[in-house]
Amino acid sequence: MKPLNQNRMTPKEKAQYIWMKLFQKQIEVTGSGDGNLCVEMALIAVNEILESFIITIPKHQTEYWEQVKHEITNL
């Protein structure tokens, strides 16, 4: 998958991008891929982004990542 301009991805594109990176790595490491497991891992990653900030992130960024989480659940 060719990297997109990550600064301009829609939440749906970002969800697909994160999922695909995890799926490709899983295939590389294990020889097979489990799409449902990649959804779970992607949700963990996004939750870490949302919960790990020492300072409060701007509302528009929080909303963006919440939309990414929603799109991941639709994969």
C-alpha cells in the first residue's frame, strides 16, 4: 500500500491505512492475517493516541480520532 499524505487523510482513509499496516505486518510475521484481530489492534492504537496525551488535545483532533475509531469498527 502506497503511503498517503497522512496529514490529509479522512477518518475513513486513516482507519484503512492503520488497519492495512497492521494486517501486512501480521502476514509478514505469522504468514497469515486475521482481519478481526487487526481491527482490535487498530482500536487499541487509536485509544492509546486519545488517552496518552499529557496535555489536552484540541477538540477537532479528538473528534477526528473518534471518527477514525468509528471507521475502524466498520472494517
